[in-house]
Amino acid sequence: MLDLRLYMLQRITALIMAPLTLGHIAVIIYAVQGGLSAAEILGRTQGSVFWFLFYGSFVLAVAVHAAIGLRVILHEWTGMTGTRLAALTWGVGLGLFVMGSKAVIAVTWPVGLP
Amino acid sequence: MTAQNDTLEVSVWRGSGVAGQFETFEVPAQDNQTILDVVSWIQHYADATLTYRFACRVGMCGSCAMMVNGRPRWTCRTHVKKVLNGGKVEIGPLRNLPIIKDLAVDMDPFFDKWVAAGGVHTPSASRADPIPAIDPGDHSRQVASAGIECINCSVCYAACDTVAGNPEYLGPAALQRAWTLYNDAKHEDRTDILAAVSGAGGCHNCHSMGSCTVYCPNDLDPMSAIAGLKRETARGFLRRRK
Amino acid sequence: MTGTIERHDTDILILGTGGAGLFAALHAQQAAPEGTKITIAVKGLIGKCGCTRMVQGGYNVALGGGDTVARHFMDTIEGGKWLPNQDMAWRLCEQAVVRIRELENEIGCFFDRNPDGSLHQKAFAGQTADRTVHKGDLTGIEIINRLMEQVLSRPVEKLQEHRAIGLIPTKDGSALAGVLMIDMRTGGFRFVRAKTVLMATGGGPTMYKYHTPSGDKTMDGLAMALRAGLPLRDMEMVQFHPTGLLAGAHSRMTGTVLEEGLRGAGGQLLNAAGQRFMFDYDVKGERATRDVVSRGIYAEMRKSNDPGQVGMFISMAHLGPDNVRRKFKGMVRRCEDSGFDLAGGLVKVVPTAHYFMGGVVVDVDTRTALEGLYVAGEDAGGAHGSNRLGGNGVANSTVYGGIAGDTMGRDIRTMGNLRDPDEAVLAAEYARAVHPLSRKPDLVQPLRNRLQEAMWEDVGVMRTASGMQRGLERIATIEDDLMQVGVAPGNLAFNLTWHDWLNMASLCDISKVIAKAGLARENSRGAHFREDFPETGDLAASYFTIARQDGADVDVTREPVDFSIVRPGETILPEGEPETLVAAQ
Amino acid sequence: MRVARVHPLWLAYVLHRVSGLALALFLPLHFWVLSLALTQPERLDAFLNFADQPLVKLAEFGLIFLLAVHIFGGLRLMAMEWLPWSAPQKTLAAGALGVAFVISGTFFLQVV
Ligand SMILES: Cc1cc2nc3c(=O)[nH]c(=O)nc-3n(C[C@H](O)[C@H](O)[C@H](O)COP(=O)(O)OP(=O)(O)OC[C@H]3O[C@@H](n4cnc5c(N)ncnc54)[C@H](O)[C@@H]3O)c2cc1C
Ligand code: HEM
Ligand code: SF4
Ligand code: F3S
Ligand code: FES
């Protein structure tokens, strides 16, 4: 179910996410001091190429990573195989990617609050 | 501890294929009694139709493995005292393999995977050649020797949840054999092994849950052997991409 | 009344997957013409049953460093007390050199090395050179695992858990047509025709109260050969290992070997009073050869004459428990698992039946008197004479297994079609096997216990004419009782009790032959010791025994040993060669 | 039939799987909330206020904890798989858990 290619993809995406996620947590810890507000968050991120790339690559990586992870769990726990498993893997991956992209765009696109 | 009781209450799995249930027997307790002795006593004196398998009686052949209180073990080397629970013990067929009857399982899938993992020596010399000098202290030889005493008893295979969930997974013993051969200087097709363990059922399915290493009665460490295969295949993957 | 017997055809059939059977399969594949069908039938799982797997000490082969094939040969002849078939012994020593290279280079075994990378060799008792190649003290596992992989990965038909029960000749009796077997998993019968059949079922003297071989070995092969009318030689020769573990009659651990190395390293044998006794029997004390130590322990047991005190003790503690634990890790753990402390305490030991030197008469190419039947390994007689040297057992099974494969592969080219069986014999063999199914079910195990007691007491380590006569009577009664004991016919799938019954039938048949051959040898050689004839006898007039089925009886005759290579008192070693190359311990 | 297999490495595996699964289930929710920023910022604010409640704080702590567990569990795994040292695996498993605690604990302290 997990050949070398999928394995490498999962490991590489994990390696990409590790610093991103830790960075994200650090930011949150820093940010929550004094309470969060939407404006505060967005003020920092919107229009920033850095944060766009930061969260964008996270979304890309996590879509791949979680899709592969869920694929393995589904196979081992439900015995699902073949096209259904492949379809679900892609579905999860694309779903996460679309939802994640929307979030990233919402948070980093330089439009400002309407 | 109630080992002093003069009888043991033994639940034994009965049935063929998927159907079956536990059946309880009273077995006289003895000093120096192994689980294999208990099972044998039942067949000899209580129920002539009980099926199980053994050969060597001393932990060399790996044919007597069963689930004892839910844990895979060599029954010929398991002293009753070690597993007795309030005078009771539960004995079932080895997990993760098709049951033929009662306590005997079909080991063919285990051995098919052994071969599929590339666990067969391919010669780099012939009987006409001298035996190669090999430094026993050489690093790769020591890695190869670490797993060489495996008796293919399938205890690790039964312990692994990945095998349980993923029928294609080659399993710890087969992969450990592949790793041994990969490190064997005498083996001709070392890269073939990496290909054999990189497919859909290959080493990359292992989650390093370590039950193989924890339960191997031989103190072998298939988990680390599999990690070795992952390392080498990953290295090969990256190199190829360059 | 042949119920349903499934018919099956092949070209080359191999019975057993010890060193002999597996090597035969590989060599047959190399030697036979393209398209030859090869089938392996075995009582257990491929490679996991039999004794080759249990080999501890190692593999004898002369690989230079002063050692020569001639020296190996001389040790084998002298160890066998001049009874071996010399041509077979020579071939064994000569071919072992090739076989060990094959094992390392082609099969993939890795044997222990010296620091300089060359093979490590040590000396078993009775050898005049460091000759034994080994993999720690688990040599058999390495050999059989590697052979098993090779065979499993080849297109050989595998009939696992198939028990051979009868050799079926052609109607005119001139050749073998095939083998009747039971598919143990289903309980069904299967008759397999083959042009050539190798019998490599490995003997196995498990009719003794204490025995080392694996549970699947019960003399089936020799019993089948006897019924098929083949001559068996040296059938009185049962090798006892001096230190079998004594864990009680109820335990399958009882009889299993505590390795030779324990005594070699200085292990002491003690009696119930805690005293060493082996020096009363031999100047080498505990380090004397197997037969001598076995007799010493046996005599001491008899001396103590205490029914509550069976067996003697082995003590290692004086060598330092930690040291012992380090040096004999496997043995210490094994004892521990069955409840004994080998490193620091006393472990009870008893001589245990280990190897069977007797077997079917074969030529140096493993051919027998019956066309189409070949025999190799422990089932074949002749190579060891009255005593097998430690390390010559696997050498024998792998060398001759390979030769059998080569010979069958070659012979099959000139053989015509498959032969048709004598249906009457087939029906008789079938009837024999189903006999218990129509009797009232009863316990089989007590009969096995009785047979084992009888053989141990009357046809064991030390023998007398009256003892062996008594033994024969006891066997006869047990056999009569066996014929009355039934097995419930309801569920024959993987029915171990039915197979226990069949095991008993084979063991009784061969037990009788052992006792009769023992009676026929009126001197003491190697493993065979007659209290009433303790002398070796005239070496130059050495004879070996031949047993044959004669109607309902077994007939034993004597035949002179053919000293085809060397005569007693002479040697083939060059003049001036030292007597031994082994440094004194 | 019952299967007995509880030992540290197996627990580490279960923890890794459960945390991965939980994260995978939570992530879509997280993305959804963030994407509200574009269309309905007031609902995002409302959510953030809601997130100030102690119970929710605890849940967040759990989440960060899971994330930390998963990350360090994952790093532990990759170290085991790829780095030559492999013996002290149990220590690694425990260590990963420890680091996870420290991180999420810091978060917790900061937040409360
Ligand atoms: C504990 C122990 C230690 C030993 N140590 C040494 C040593 O250190 N060095 C040494 O040289 N020798 C040693 N020996 C002896 C050695 O093991 C044997 O000489 C040799 O392995 C015999 O090989 P084989 O192939 O003839 O028989 P085996 O390896 O015994 O194989 C016999 C095969 O025949 C099968 N079989 C039996 N009956 C039937 C049937 N009816 N139908 C189908 N199949 C059947 C069995 O299941 C098995 O597969 C030792 C033996 C024992 C028991
Ligand atoms: C936050 C987003 C993440 C999600 C949703 C997620 C999800 C998952 C899932 C569902 C699995 C499958 C678990 C299993 O097979 O048992 C998994 C496996 C894995 N994850 Fe993550 N993960 C995330 C982040 C990370 C990070 C940051 C790392 C980096 C260290 C990581 C490392 C791994 C590894 C190594 C595996 C493989 C486990 C195995 O083979 O047993 N993950 N992940
Ligand atoms: S690795 Fe250990 S448990 Fe697994 S088959 Fe080999 S000896 Fe048995
Ligand atoms: S138990 Fe199974 S998951 Fe891997 S570490 Fe061992 S093979
Ligand atoms: S009977 Fe051989 S390992 Fe237990």
C-alpha cells in the first residue's frame, strides 16, 4: 500500500512541515499574548509574500502528507484497496488542498478587509 | 501464583478455517512443563483429535509457535509457570496466518513472502571456487550476522499489527532476511533486493511499532533491519532523482 | 478394499526435507533433463522438520592445514571400529570438500571465520584434526534455512505434511512404481508414481525413552524398506549421546541434547552423592568419546539402583556461572526455559538415543536393490559402521543427498514410462494404514511409553542376550496391543493420534530388527555393547549384519566387511604422519 | 482472540497514529475557520472570542499537544529509520513525548 514513492513523499512532506508547524506554533504563542483578534492576525499576514509562501507550502505538503497517511490507515483498518482507495486518497488530498488554499488566500491575499 | 495447583485450566482454540471456539481442558500440572507439553497431554489423554505442530522440541525449528494468552510464543520453550494466570492459560493458533485446524496454521504465506522479499541467496561463485575469505569483524558482515539466526518461526509476523491490517505486507522476518542478504558480500544481486522490498507490500509499510523485536524469542531485531532497508532505499531514491 | 486413493504422477519423487532431501532436490534439478517434474513429499513443513536443522556442533571436512581426505577417512574408519563400507566412507570424506564449497558459494551459508577470514574449524572427540566447520552451535539452522530458501524459490512441486506409508513395487517386483502417502491435512490417501524415488526420511531412534531427534522421525522409511524386502545393514547400531536433558516423563524436552562442548569445556558429571565418577570408567574422564561416557553414566545409574534417582548431574558452576552464561548462552537459556539453572546449579542428564547408524544397503551412488529406489542420509547404512563421528552426520546427508540428486537426474534419462503398481500391495498398504480406524478407540501414548521403556531397558546402552530376548517379547506384546487399539475414524483431517498409531507401527517393526541384529552381533563395537560379549573381536574378521524381511519374520545374517581401501592395523596416511594434529587440551 | 502487545514502542505507534488521525480530522475545520477571514471576518472574531473560554482552551491545548506529539513522534521515526544509531529507541520515544509536553505546556501557560 505504501511503496517507496509514497513513502518518500510522506517523509519529505513531513520534513517540510516540521519547521513550518513549529514556526506556526511559535507565532501563535507569541501572538496570543494579549489576546487574538481577526484584525491583528490579518494585519500581519495579508499582503505578505513571505506568509503566503509559508502557509502555501504547508498546505501543499499537508494535503499530500495527510492523504497518504489516511490512505494507509483506511487500508489497514477497513481493508479498502484498488480504485476506491486511490479515489479516496486523491479526494482527501485535493479536498485539503482546496480548503487550505482558500484559507491561505483569505489570510494572505493583499485585498485588505472589505 | 497458583502454579502449585495440581491442575491447570487450559483454553484451547478448536476449529478449522475461520470458524471455531475455545474449549477448556483440565490438565495435570507438573514441574518443568512447557506449553507444548500441555497441548501434547491434551492430545494424548483428553482429546485425540487435537491438532498442533512441533518438531525439534528445543526452539530450533520454529514450527510450534502459538498464541499464548494473546501473545505469540514458541510453545516448546515456554514454561507454564511463565504464563500461568490464576491457574489458567489460553492457547490459540498463531495470528495472521490461515488456520488449517485447531492450533496448526498454514505457513505458506509466510514463506512465499520470504522468497518474494528476495530472501534467497544468489551465488557470486561456484563449488569449483575456493571459499572466500571474509573478515568476521567487517562492519557489513556484522550487520548481516545480526539477523542470521532467525528460525522463521513467524512469531514476529504474528505480533505485527501491520501484517494484520495489510495482507500484502512482507512482514518483519522476510524483510530481515532481505537486509541480511543485502549486507552479505557473497550475494550477487544486492540492488535487486532493494527493488524487491520497495513494492506495495514492501518495507515502507512498517510503522516501526517494534512488536517484532520485542517478541522475537531469539532476541533478534527485525525492526532495525527494516529501518536499514528504508535507509538504503531512501538513499537510492534520492540518488536516482539527482 | 482400497477406498479412495488419489493418483498423482511425477518424475522424481523425494521423501523428506533434511539435508539429504533438499540437496537431492537441488541436484536433481541441475542434472535432470529440461521439463523433468520434481516433487518433494515431507511429513512436516519443508526444512522445518527432521534433524539436520538440529545439528549443533558442525560439519566435518578436511580443508588442508595439514588435514587431508585420507586422515578424515582414517578417523571415520577407526571411529566406526572397522565396520564402515570403506568406499562409502571414502566418498563421504572426498565429496564433503566439494559440498562445503557448494554450501558456502552456491547455497549461501556463512560459517564461522577465523580473524584472517578463513573458515574456523574445531575438533570433535575422536578426530585427529581441527576439522569441524560450524556456525556457532546452531550449524543446522544455517544449513537448512539456506537450503530451504533455494528449494522454496524453485519450481519444485511441494507436498507438505504428506506422510509416506508404503513403497509400492511393480507387479513383477522388479522395480518401484511409486509411493503411497497420506495427505495429513485432509486425511486422504495419495499414490504418487515416479520414475525415481529418493527415500531420505532420516531414520531416527525415537523408540527409546530418551531420544534427541525431532518428533516427526519415527523410522518410517526403514520400516517401509523392510516391508519392501530390501536388505538393511548395521541395524544394531544406535548411537547414544551421553548428556540428554532429563525433565520428567511428561515433557517433550526430556532427551534433548545438552551439547558436547559442555564436557569439552570442563563440565563435570556428578552422581547423586555429588561425586565425579567418569574417571572410574576412562582415563579421559568426562572428555571420553560419546559411547564411553554414555556407558559410564548408564552404569552409574544402575549402581545407584534408586528408582527415585534417575539420571546423573552435569555441573558447570565451578567454571564460573557468568563465564558459563557467556560461553553457552543458548544452552543456559534453553535449560532456564524448562526450569533448570545450567550456569550455577545442577542439571539432570541421561544418555539419549541420538543417531541411527543402520540403514538400507546402498551403493556409492545411493542406488538400492530395487530399481527406481534410492536412499540417502540417515536412512542409508554403511558410511559410519558402528559409530558415527560427531560432524559426519550432516556431511553424510548433504554429500549423499547431492549424489542421489545427480544419480536420479542421470538415470531418469534412460528410464521409460512410469511404472504401474502392484495393486495388491497397494491395497495391503492401504489396509495396514486404516487398520486402527475399525478398532475401538483407545489411548496410543501409553503404548509408546511402554515401547520406549522396553527398548531403553532391554535393547539400550548395554545389552545382553537374555535382555534382548526379553525385549523382543515385550515388543511383540506391545505390537499385539497396538493392533487392538483403535483411532476414531470420524475426523481424519490432521489427526495426530492416527499418525501416532502409524508411528508406533514403524517403531515396533524397527525395534524388533534392532534387537535381532543386536543378538546377531556377538561382540562389542562402537555403539553396540554386549555385557556378555564385551570384547571387540578379531578386527580382521569383522562382519556386519544384514536384516531382511522373511515372510512374517526378520532374518539376520552376517557378512564380512570388505576392506577395499585399508586393512585393520594399517593406515593410508603417509609414513611419518603424526598420529594427531589436534593440540593436546 | 485477544492480542496482547502493549509495550512502549507500540504505544508510540498508536499515539502517532491517533494524533495524525485527529489532526487530519481537525485540519479541514481549521482551514474553514480561517477562510472565513475573507468573507465574514466578524464570524472569525466571534470564533476567536469563543476560543477564549477555558474549556476551549483546554481543547486547544490538546490539539497543540497532538501536533507536537505527532511532529516529534514523526521526527523520532525518521531518525530511527535514517540515522545509523538505532539502539536507544525507547528513550527516543519517551524523549519525543517529553519535548511534546514541554512545547504544548509552554503554549498552555502562555494562553491561560
Ligand atoms: C540434536 C541433534 C544434533 C546433531 N548434531 C549433529 C552435528 O553436530 N553434526 C553432525 O554431523 N550431525 C549431527 N546430528 C545428526 C544429523 O542431524 C543427521 O545425521 C542428519 O541431519 C540426517 O539428515 P537426513 O537428511 O538424513 O534426515 P533429517 O534431516 O532428519 O530429515 C528427515 C526428513 O524426512 C521426513 N520424514 C520422516 N518420515 C517421513 C515420512 N514417512 N514421509 C515423508 N517424510 C518423512 C522428516 O520429516 C524430515 O523432513 C545431530 C542430530 C541431532 C538430533
Ligand atoms: C499537521 C498536519 C499533519 C497531519 C494532518 C498529519 C497526518 C498524518 C497521518 C494521518 C498519518 C498516518 C498515521 C499512520 O500511518 O499511522 C501521518 C503519518 C506520519 N506523519 Fe503526519 N501529519 C501532520 C504533520 C506531520 C509533521 C509536521 C510531521 C513531521 C515530523 C509528520 C510526520 C509523520 C510521519 C513520519 C508519518 C509516518 C508514520 C508511519 O509510517 O507510521 N506529520 N501523519
Ligand atoms: S525474527 Fe525472531 S520471531 Fe521472527 S521469525 Fe525470526 S526468530 Fe522468529
Ligand atoms: S512489528 Fe511490524 S510494523 Fe514494523 S517494526 Fe515490526 S514489522
Ligand atoms: S518445536 Fe521446534 S521450535 Fe518449538
